[in-house]
Amino acid sequence: MGLLDGRNAIIFGLANERSIAWGITQAFHREGATLGISYAGETLERRVRPLAGQVASKWVQECDVTRDDQIAAAAESAEKSFGKIDVLVHSIAFAGREELTGPFYNTSREGFKNALDISVFSFIALAKAFQPLLNPGASLMCLTYYGSVKVAPHYNVMGVAKAALESSTRYLAYDFGPQKIRVNAISAGPIRTLAAAGVGGFRDMYKHFADMSPMRENVTIEDVGNAAVFLASDLSRHITGEVLYVDSGFNTVGVQMNPREETKE
Ligand code: NAP
């Protein structure tokens, strides 16, 4: 018996086998979900189709979330394939490379709009478009990062976008609550993916994280996938509007000491 047997789950934001969306897709597959996968655009199709084949995805659909017509088309075709949906995962973010290095005050108006449109508004738009398809007990989730609540140098406008995404999660949870539909966010520690490669100083941040987190370990897309199974399943039946940290405890530490200095005493 899988934890997601009999559930239809669709996942937005698969780019390649390093994507967090891939960790989630594999974990859902292991737990028996019937899967649907959406990707951003034609250039990704070549990489996404073979991955979708590995998990017998029933639905593979292009959807550029900046396009209302593509969001509507995705909902329409998902309804034809699945009828109803039980789980929707938003694993999408974008900010121009020039916005992710140097001082935050250099954020451009266009860069701000793009980052918030693609990384935040799209979650609201997908929730609205798929609302008629959602079964009672359904679970929606998105991916966020600690740069929403504390400064992570270079993360800049993405930190602001993630703060808005976490707030949107709470407002959506309030709206969908009466239908017994839950909305949560997973805040993952740094993981080497395509999106992460665009963040200035990511390598250092990744290493610092492993040195400084209580568990002294980076997290993997498999860890995030397992947390997503929890949020997608009845195990989290009355949990909504929350941000679940999958970060080896990094966010719990206020003053970070060099671990080598600590062991000297
Ligand atoms: P990823 O593999 O690059 O996934 C990001 C996805 O967003 C890609 O599939 C990307 O497609 C898609 N996307 C961008 N613009 C889009 C658009 N207009 N329409 C539809 N899709 C679009 O990187 P990832 O790290 O797994 O990111 C997934 C989520 O996890 C993001 O929300 C990210 O902020 C979050 N997160 C990542 C980390 C980390 O350290 N990696 C930590 C915490 C949270 P394209 O490749 O075509 O742009």
C-alpha cells in the first residue's frame, strides 16, 4: 500500500533530473500516485518526456505560467485526462541573472515584476484555474527558501518573491479551507539545480550550509520529495497554511559559530 494510492497528482516545474520537482515526482510515484507533469516550454520537452516516461506519467503538458491561455489550457486538458485532481505541486521560480548578484537596491522594475509574476502570481493563478478540478481533501504545495525571512546575500528579489509566496500560501489556505483543501509550502535548504546556478555566490552558500546547519549536512531532492509525500497524504490532514522546513535545522540557529571553533573548547 502506497501513501498516495488512488491519488492524481500534477507537478509543475520539472526541468531535468536535478530539479526538486523530479525528487517529488519520484517520491509520489513510489507511493502509488497517478502522475501528471508540466514543463515551461518547448526547449525542455526533450529532457522532460523521457523522465515522464520513467514514472508512467499520464499527462505531460507544456505550460508557460506567464500565459493565462496556457494555464487555462493546462486545466482543461488535465480535466480530460484525470477528471479530478488530489495534489498540485508548484515548483517554479524565475529571476533574471542580473537581479541575483550585487546590491538589492539595483533591482529593476521589470525584473521585480517578472520575478513576482513567475514565482508568486503563478501559484495563485494555478490554484484558481484548477479549483474546479480539486477533490475535497486535496493538497496544494509550493517551494520556498529561507531568504524570504532573513537576508541571504545575492538572493535579492527572489527573497522578496518567496516572502510573497509564503504569504500567498496562507491566504490560499484560508480561501480553500472550507472545501477541506490544504495549501502549504516546503522551505528547502540549498540544492544544486538549474535555478540555483543563477544565484550569485551559490557555491559558497551551499558549503556554508553544510558546515553550519545543526545536522552538518546538505539536503537532497529525495528529502524534499519525502516531505512532499507527507503534505500530499492524509498524514498531514489538518495541516494548512504552513511552511515546512526541510533544511537540516539551519533556520533554527540564530548565531552561527564555526563548528571547528566550537570543538576547540
Ligand atoms: P529548476 O529545476 O530550475 O526548476 C525551476 C523550474 O521553474 C524550471 O522547470 C523552470 O523552467 C520553471 N519555470 C521558470 N519560468 C517558468 C515559466 N514562465 N513557466 C513555467 N515554468 C517556469 O530548479 P529548482 O531548484 O528545482 O526550483 C524549483 C523550486 O524550488 C523553485 O520555486 C525554487 O525557488 C525552489 N527552491 C529551490 C532551492 C534550491 O536551492 N535549488 C531551495 C529552496 C527552494 P525553465 O528551466 O524553462 O526556466
